[in-house]
Amino acid sequence: MSSDIQTAEKALSFAELGLSQKVLSAVTDAGYTQPTPIQAGAIPYVLAGKDVLGIAQTGTGKTASFVLPMLTRLEKGRARARMPRTLILEPTRELAAQVEENFNKYGKNHKLNIALLIGGVSFDEQDRKLERGADVLIATPGRMLDHRERGKLLLNGVDILVIDEADRMLDMGFIPDIERICEMIPFTRQTLFFSATMPPEITKLTEKFLQAPVRVEVARAATTAETVTQRLVKSGTKPWDKRAALRDLIQEEDESLKNAIIFCNRKVDVSELFRSLTKHDFNAGALHGDMDQRARMTMLSNFRDGKLKLLVASDVAARGLDIPDVSHVFNYDVPIHAEDYVHRIGRTGRAGRSGKAFTLVTRADAKHLDAIEQLTGQAIEWKSGDLSTLAVTDSEDEAPRRGRGNAKRGGRRRSDNERHARRGTKSTEAAEPVAARPDDAENERRGRKDAIRSHNDERKATRGESKARGAKRPARNTDDDHEIVLGFGDDVPAFMRIPAKV
DNA sequence: AAAAAAC
């Protein structure tokens, strides 16, 4: 490859990058004409067999920058049993699934075998695909190593190795695994390495495992400030304060709110907030890493398809997930690490669209908020009044509106009553207003399907919607009686079992 | 103050 890479800055078309006809026609069918900078910069080198160090954020078209040329290169040759020809490592299961979708989309004119090796699902199908011979293996490190240790996977036929989201792999402690994996693959391979940032550990890794790499660096996609309107929203500290503040906010934003991701710092809070929103008749789903894999996939695909308007999520959803057209991001919690703030609000305002990001802030959050403003280099505006305008009571002694007569104390912890309350039990103990089902976590541990409340019309019809809509009535524990939880049993429709099409 | 990933 010669120097014409410089022209990447100008408007190159996909056809000029050297991709095969099969790939080009799939790209055209997908509606793309113009490569992004990372694509224009990396594709010619990938086609030429060079090692590439790509420094790019998600949302820059990074995935296609390796998927498209890999497809072209895979047209020659075929896979042998248990010896995949290419390997792509991803930090999370959802990202791995998303890359698989890209191979399906752009590889529709190819007859390639693609295997997705991720945790949380059965080995059998994955084994069958390996046995058949995979042209493309997409994996999270743990499951891939597991297959290998069982002797079901040979890595000495891998010609192209892709390490994606390397800095996130670092955050997640995957680097030792990555090093092991790199050492299992012949050094004659081509290595494509992607990272949004280059901390020293990552630089060291590239020095060790890349050979004379071409460095392709692209500016961050539109900076957050340009397409995302950010606001801070004051809130009391207590969970019920925060939930109420969030509900108010969602309702105020109703007009422009098409769909939203609501981020919590902790998984238990994801479950809790999800239950609460559902109880208040919001069309919501949940996503976090302790949910079973099928529920994760279902939630994500329903959110993408618009069947879910709100997705309550942990930071598993903060980076990389490609969900076009998210209108709002709500930070139910201020993220502990400032960089996560940038990733979270980056879920909206994508592809040149505008987006809104609201962050609930309590008195306790000052420190983390400072760090965020420092990182982004800008003060974020308050929506209406900062914390100094917050009522002093902070609902400390208000046993939340719907409490029982003898409710008292602020800062009541979840009582043992609640903790041991069983589903469907009519307790005379009024539950804390919108408290999560205390047994949520336990259900998940037991492998019960994470349930979502049905919002489809037939269900609504059966549950006396008008009653439920009478917003302001105090919540009683009899709420449980109206609550219809739709669990996904074994009769999940087939289309829900597969990852969403983008 | 957390999350993620293998069983």
C-alpha cells in the first residue's frame, strides 16, 4: 500500500478502498456510500495484511473498519474443523453479539461460518459451530479460553486476530487473558488492535504483540457538547427522592422523549429502579450483567425495536453498544469515574442527531461532579436551580407519602419484613412505596428469568388500566395484585432468541 | 460508592 492513504482525509468512496464486489454490494445495500475516517484510514492497510493500531472511539465506524476488509480477505480459502481462521476478542457479550451482526449484515453475499463464543449460553451450539469450521470466531476471553481448555478449539490456524476495545479490556482485568491468547496464535498472523485511549499498559501490549503497526488515529466522534444538551437536576438523597425526581423529569421531557437509557451505578439499583418504574406504569426494561443472557438479549433487542421506551442499565450498556437514535440519557446516579459520564451520554446524540442528557445530583455527589466537569472542561448547567435551592428536609423525616400511619424515621433500611416478604403474599406491612422486590437479586441468582412487565395491549386490557393510571393514589401493597409480570418461559418466540438486527 | 467476565 502506498501513500494514497493521505487522501483518506478527502472524500474517498468505499469502492476506492480495494474491497471486493461482494462486500461493496452489501455495503451499498446497507445504505452507506462514504467511509468514515477510521474506515478510510484502516481498510487499505488491513487488506494489505499490515498490523493496524486503531485509536478510535466507538461511534466512529470502527467495527466496519475491520469487518469489511476481513470479509474481503476471507473470500480465499476455507475453514477447517476446530481451526478458526480469524479471531475477534470483545470485552462484553453484547459487543461480541453486535460484531456478529455486522458480519451477518456485510457478509450476506458470503458463505462464511461465524461462531460466537460468549458466556451465559450453552456450549453445545458453540461446539457444533467450531466443529463445522469457523471462518470468523467472535468471543469474550473467558468463554473462548474455556473452549480451548476443553480441547475443542485450536488457535494455530488463526490468520487475523482482532483485539477490540483494548482499554476497556484493561479496565476489566482482561489483559493477562489477552496476553495468553496472543501467545497461542502464530506470530505470522495479522493483528488489528483497537483502543479508544492509550494508557501505558496498552502501549506496552501493542509493543509486545504488534509488528510494525500502522497507526490510524481519528478524532473523537462529535464532541459531546456539540450534539448533546446536558443538564444537572437536583435531587434528594433518598432512593424515593431520586425515583420521584426521575419520574418527574421523564414526564417533563415526555414530548421530545422517544426512548432513553437510564444509568445506575449498581446492579441492585438497576433492578430496583426497573421495578419502580414498571410499577408506575412506565414502559421500561432492565439490563445488567447478573441477568441471564437471554433476558439481556431480549431487553436489548426490544429496546432497539422500540418495544421498550426506557432501558434501566448498568455500565454494561455505557460503552460501545450501537443503539441508533436514543433521544435521552438519564444518569440516575452520578458515575464514580468521570470517563464513564462521557461514555454514558455518548449513547445519545449519535450520528449527527441531537440528544439530551440529564444527571440527577444529590448533596453527596459534589466530588464526582467536579471530576466530570474537570474532565469535560466545562461546567454543566443546572436545569432549574442547583443544590443550594434544594429543600433542607431532604425528605429525611417524611416517611414517603404512602407510608403507613406509624411510619417514621428517615434512612430506614430495608426491613427484614420486606427482605423476607414473599411474592404474592398479602402482608399487612405496607411496603416502602416503590421499593424493589427485595428478592430480585435472589431470583436472578436462582436463574429465574428476569421478568418484564407486559405493556402490550391485551395485557393492559386485563388489568384495569384506568385504575392504575390514577397516578396520585398512595401505593399499597395490593399493587402486587395488579401487577402482571410476564416471564419468558420456554416458549420464547424464536425471533426473540437471536440478537437484534441493527 | 461499581461494573464486567468462565463454570
